[in-house]
Amino acid sequence: MKWKKYTLTTTTDAVDLISSSFNEIGIEGIEIEDHIPLTEKETKGMFIDILPELPPDDGVAKVSFYLDEASNTEDMLLRVREALEELRLFTDLGSCAIEESETEDKDWINNWKQYFKPFTVDDILIKPTWETVPGEHADKLLIQIDPGTAFGTGMHETTQLCIRQLRKYVADGDRVLDVGTGSGILGITALKLGAGSVLGTDLDENAITAVGGNLEANGISEEQFRVVQGNIIDDRAVQDAAGYGEWDVAVANILADVIILLQQEIAVHLKKGGIWITSGIIDMKEEAVREALASNPAFEILETTRQGEWVSFTVRKR
């Protein structure tokens, strides 16, 4: 199916009013482009480590909407222009120019799958559930993953750093706490390496569904890998679900700022001598994370490993 894309050039101050008006006339979704920087509150909510550099805010915004070619586009455009004329009476709409272009309907949720192919991390083969095992890798330890809309294909450097440390530190029967589990790839890797059980935590409800499907794909029972939704940093229910002093290994592939906060909490959940593997740390944040870990009397830094511009710390609970 082909769609007509219409892009309105307006002012940033008018975007909310335009959005509301478009919704009232039957346009259900819009795209907004502007140069307004995100607030500190917004970036914390999005768990963003690096923000894109934007040009200075010039007060200009572009609002785009899509109409099905088969629908009565002329009628809808007439309603759009009438709505804009009403708004123009009491707010500055800027140039109010509308540009038209054409786009094809795509399955954006699944379109990324064409780029996710089987790959190896040393002697471990990670493959999407919809691909076959390459013959040359038939002897490798197999992990099958469909992340869905959760984070974690295994292709990112930070995930690979964690996988290598799990290979090094997980022992048979270990209990593993996977904070920010996403697709469950790290917890599943730990189980494939001999761990006895895993508890995953994640803020995203999509992780619950993703982990469930990936457990089935890897022949792992839900009794071996439980998932709890919530934030272990400040959610008492999640903290209690994790228990205290119970875990041989914890792993957290999140973001530097979150790891700095998490190091205050994670120690109470580890056994004495327990290992915590961290990544998601861009190199420019390495020293900040190192200082936080070094200043925590509960931890001893064992290793710092790197891949590309990403860093992993492995620490032991004293």
C-alpha cells in the first residue's frame, strides 16, 4: 500500500494546538521534527547515554501526517486547511506551507530482521530464531534469539563484552541475576554455560514476552528463568523478589549513569565473593563508573575489558 505524506512547516509553539486539531478531524498519528533540546527529566526517562547534537532551536517545527492513497485525501486536506485557518486567528503558525511526498507501507516492526544474521562470539553461535544454523558453526554452543521489541540481539559490543565475561565467570549451578534483561540473551547464555537458575528484571513489559518466547526457542523452562518487571534500584517489590545475599553472579548491560546508581543496590543481592559483570558504558563515561565502583567498599574491581568504544567492568563482592 502506498501513502501520501504531508509535511507542514510551522512554529514550535503551535505544535500542540495543531496536534490536537488534527486529532479532532481524524488524523490519528503525526511526526514532529524540531531542534528543541530534551530536558534532563526526559533524558532520564529514556535512559539515553549520548544525546545527538542539534542545531540551535530556531522556533521552526515540521509536522508530518500520512493519508492512504485510496482514501479521500482531498476531503481530508480541506479539513486540515480549515483547521489551520481557525488556529491562525489566535496563534502564529509560521509559513504554514504543506509539502507532499509519497511513501510505501512497510512492516517497520519486523523490517530490521533482514539485518540480523547468525554470528559468533568466540565459541558461541547466536542466531535469530528464523534463521538456520550455518554448517560451519554446527559445533558451537547455540543461542537462539528473537528480541521482538525488547533490547538484545547480541550484536552490540556491550552485549558481547558481557557474554565473554559470563563465559569466564559462570560456574555449574550458579544463580544469576540479570538486571535489564531485555530479550533475555544474557540470562539464557548463563544457563547454556551451566548456571542453575536466572532471575531477570526489566522496566519494559515487552521484555516479559520476549524472554518467554526465547526460553521456548532454547528449550529452557520458565522455572529456570523467572522475570520480574520493575526497577531494582528503587522498587521494594523487585528488591524483595531478588532476595538478599543469594546470587553468585549478577550482570547488567544498561548505561553508565544507571550502573552508577545500581552499584549502591546490587551488592546486597550478591553472595560474598559474588561477581557483578557490567557494561553499556561508553568510553567517555569509563572513569565516572570506575570511581563509583572503586569508592564502594563492597566491591573489588577485577577486570576492565573493552570492545570498540564500549567498556565492561567485572567486580567481586568483598
